[in-house]
Amino acid sequence: MEPVPNQPFSYEPFPTSGVVAYFSMEIAIQPAMPTYSGGLGVLAGDTLRSAADLGVPLVAFTLAHRKGYFQQHLDGTGDQTEDVQPWNPTDFCTEEAVRVTVSVEDRVVTVRAWRYDLQGRSGHIVPIYLLDTDLDENFGWDRGLTDYLYGGDTNYRLQQEIVLGMGGARMANALGLRVNVYHMNEGHAALLTQALLESQLAGGHPGTVTDADIEQVRRKCVFTTHTPVPAGHDRFSSEQSIRILGGERTARIERLGCFENGLLNMTLLALRFSRYANGVAMQHGKVSRDMFPEYAVDSITNGVHAPTWVSEPFQQMLDTHLPAWRRDNLYLRNAIDLPDAEIINAHARAKETLLSEVASRTGLVLNPNVLTLGFARRAATYKRASLLLTQPERLLEIATRAGGLQILFAGKAHPQDSPGKSLIRHVIETAGNLSNDMLRIVYLENYAWDLGALLTAGVDVWVNTPRRPYEASGTSGMKAALNGVPSLSILDGWWIEGCIEGVTGWAIEDGANDEQEANALYAKLEKAVVPLYLDAKEKWARLMRTTLAFNGSYFNTNRMVKQYTRNAYYPAQMVERAQVEEPIYTR
Ligand SMILES: *Cc1c(COP(=O)(O)O)cnc(C)c1O
């Protein structure tokens, strides 16, 4: 059956009661809670922090992930090993008394919720409910369903998605929440649509699903996709779906057109049951429309929570000159008038903090006056961490010309990603061979929230080299921009919108293959980055100032949550397929 295009719907006016329920498989709540793996979780956490700041009536659902995302260890040769990071919900959360159940295979699984109160700057609270199946009444296997984030096989994943989607929707109901909008942050939560549909059918005509039934669910659901390539979408075999979700449910989902090439496709399921969907950058919206041409996929470009990611010295400077920046990040536009000397000093202090962390972790004392590049992200092969190291002689020449060069790498590979793990080994081995008095290359262990904050604030240039168009958005470069740090990056994801050549950083020109793009990267270092770094300090200060003014004022979750509120949750106008504006740029 053909997927049905978005239908016009009648929306409610801006509500005076009820909440948005935000669902995400991972949420970076605070650094001490290992409930996130990377970009998706950090985005979810930053979204909730801004919603709390803005007083948006919103609650969130995720899983407890009791064993945490892993701690990374790297030995001298770059071999990664992983340790679980168990944490105790009672240290941070309050247990809710209510219980709900979901069915997994042929078993009934009881779910409880731990509430974490996330407080915004105005005092408004966004409650986060961490779902947990570790209860005496559950069978041994089921007690572990909420232990590992992205652990186990696809059976485990589908079981977790039942707990998140169906368990979460039922928990919202059991808690007595009046939910106006269900927001699925990525396809992991798509099964919530089936919990809503089933509670609707129980009232009337089980067995058959009418268009009106679907419409009732659709008018409450919105969906954000984060995946730019078909292989990245969550998919399950028909056999798995029948075994784990049940035959009747599987048949219904298949009838509704949410299977593709014989596989249950969570993105299709979420799209089919949402009245609004979006990608996470302008290009990503377009890529998603090309993948799912029947659907109106809008774009809301990601951001980061400014007060979380701006370094202490920069916060002090901004509090002095632009005190309104915390309340409304748009005022960061006025950073264009910050005095050179203050920017230079604030950045020097952030760099000092970073370098002393490097020294305490590695014993290596780096030079604060030397150009320092940062590259930290998940060690997935498409991010090409080693592109910068492909022409050692040329890199040494650049280092010599610059009066020295320091490169800081960090990133975890997923435990089951062996190409990612060998990429880490390769970077560390090459770093060992190349490092000398002029060129220092360091790979830092256990990239997570704290290290991410230090790196994005303390380096001089933030480098990113994804293979186009795999980077849906990327957010670490936005953290850098909020600290006045320019990016040197492939024009992919957010950088297509964020790059103003020589003003917010530099583009690495597209090439036909890795070698050409490495050439373009070196050429930009030689012709633009190094000469400017060696030039008068005021010129670099001007670059930092324009980076902060242009990109800090826009690529933040304060702006992003306002867009979600008015375009997705409580729209003034329905977004139709024909009305989705195609990006006008040709980059
Ligand atoms: C910001 C952040 C990310 C996401 O950044 P990308 O640019 O998407 O790689 C991942 N991990 C950590 C720890 C972060 O702080």
C-alpha cells in the first residue's frame, strides 16, 4: 500500500493546559548520569534545558540505562576496551508509584518510572521520566531491558523500543498527564503511535482501522528524523516483529504501509502517524524528502544550549557586555561589538583550562601559544578522523610554517564497530609516528560531556571532515562557535548554513574522493588558517567575534525550541508538502 501523504488537519489553538511529551532513546541530563552516547542525547538534553528556560510545558520520556553508556579505555596501541558505567537512579531521581505493563514476545513486562526534575533559569521544571523494568515481578531477561543504551542485538533493541514507545505512552497516561503533542525524537519511539492507536480502538471497533482512527493519532504526533541515509534507519525483520510485537499488530502495521522491502521501518511508522515531521538541518530536510517523497518533511536546524556550552571566561565576558544573552540568545548578535582584547583573553583562559586537563590526563605539556586544532566525535568511519593525517610531510610543513601545530583527537567507537575501532588505532599509531617538536598529536580517552565542553571552548579551530551527506547536522561545531571558535569543515549538515568563508570559519571544498578532499583540507590550512593565525592578533579576534555573533546567535536551542513550539507543537499553520521551501543555496 502506498503511504498516504500528509492530510490537512484541524489544530488546536495555543493551549492553556496540557503538555508536550518528548520521547528520546537517550538524553544527556547531566554529566554524572551516563544515560547518553553522543549527539542525539546531547541534543535531547539541550532541547529540554532550553524548554525549561523558556517555560514550555513539556515532559520527557527515556530509558534508565542502568548500566550506562560505556567508559572507554585505550591502550598504547590504540586498542579500545569498554567498561560498563552502572549508576543508581535513587541518587538523582524520585521513584513514581504507578506501574504500567507492555507485552514483549508473549510476556507481560512491568515498567516503572524515575522522575528527574530539570529546572530552567526561571524556575520552570521539565520532568524527565526514566523508564525501568528492573522489578521483582519481571522475568530475569526482562529486568535487563532498560540496562544498555545501544547494547545487544536487534531483538533487544526492538524490545527496548516497546518499553520506550508503548511503555512511555502508557506511563504518561497513568501519571495523569494531559498530553497535547507526542514528539518522537528519532524513530526509536515510533511504537508510541501504536499504543495511542490501540487505546483508541479499544473504545470502538477493534480489528479494523479507519482513516478517522489514524487521524486521531496523527493530530497528536510530531516526528524528528536524524538519519540522512537509508541504512541508518531503524529496521526489523517481519519474523522479529511477529515474534516480539505480535502477529496481529505486525499485520496491521504492514497493512498501513510501514514495511519497506519486507522490513518494519520505524521512520516510515513515525512518518505515517505524524502530522508534522522535520529534519535537523536545511540540507537534511531535503535529503529526507528525497528519501520519503510522499511526506512533507520540514527542516528545523539543530542548536545547542548556550549556557551549558559557553566556557566560564566567555560567560563572564558576555554577562558584562550582553547581559540579556542568557534569556534570549538572539542578543549574541551584538557580540560583533566585543573588544578584541577581552575576546583574546577569554579564549586564552579557556585554552589554558583545556591544556591543563590534557597535561593531567596524559602528562604532555602543550604550548598555549601554538595553533591548536580539535577533532572529537564518534569514531565512525564516515567522519574520517584520519583525513587530516593522510599526507604526513605536508602536515609537518604546515606545522613548521605555523611555528608549531597541536592536534587534539577524541572519540569512542561503538563496541561492535570494528572499522571504527581500527580507525582509532590508525590515528593513534600515525600520531605516534608523526609527533615531534613542531607537531604534537594527542588522542584523548573517553570523549564525553566534560571533555567535549573543554575541547570546543579551548582549541583554536574546530575541524570536521564527514563524507557528504552523512552528517545530518552535527552540533559540536555550534558549541565551538558559541565560544568564538571557528570551524574548518566539509560543507555538510549545519555547516552548509553556518559557513561564511573567512568570517565564521572555512569550507573544505568538495572533492571526488578522500584524496581530493584531504588536498582541499591542507590547502585551506596553508592558504587561510595558518596565515591568519600568524597575522596580527586583532584579525583573529575579529574572526572569533563574527563567529560568535553570526553563529552563536542562531545555532542554539533557545531559537530551535521556539521553532519547534510554533512550527511543530502548536503551529499557526499546517506545513504542506508543496509549501516546504527548498533551500535556495547551491553549495
Ligand atoms: C556535542 C557532542 C556530540 C555531538 O557532536 P557532533 O558534532 O555531532 O559530533 C557528541 N558527543 C559529545 C560528548 C558531545 O558533547
